[in-house]
Amino acid sequence: MSTATPLAIVRRRAFPLGQLELDLMQSACGARPWALRTAPEMGAACRVLTNGFCDSAAERAELAAQLRALADAVEAWVE
């Protein structure tokens, strides 16, 4: 049985999202993983709720469009 080698992350940006955090990362091999996790301020260890990869331009555009739609919905909900 072989063990998986962890990705070496060379760049990371974390964005607060309520009590969550959205992490956008880039690995040394060029992969672009993302993760939505509980925020560290909650006192417990961070827990990944969901994650994925946006390696292609189309995948990154789709994630960006989904986040814009979320922002639009929040603004409309507040008004």
C-alpha cells in the first residue's frame, strides 16, 4: 500500500465568509485546490466542509460566477 504525498502549497489566500473561511490555494505542481472550512476563530480545529479543484480557466470562472451570485443574493436579501 502506498501513501499519498501531501500537496506542497506555495500560495494561499483565505477569505472570511461568516463563520466560515474560503481558502484558495496553489500547489507547487500548479494544481489549484479550494476549501470551505470552519473559521479558526470558532475555537475548535478547522473542519473542511467541502473542497475541490479549479485547475482549468473554465472551472475558475464557474467558481467566480457562483461567488458573485452569492454576493448578489446577500445584497438583495439585506435590502
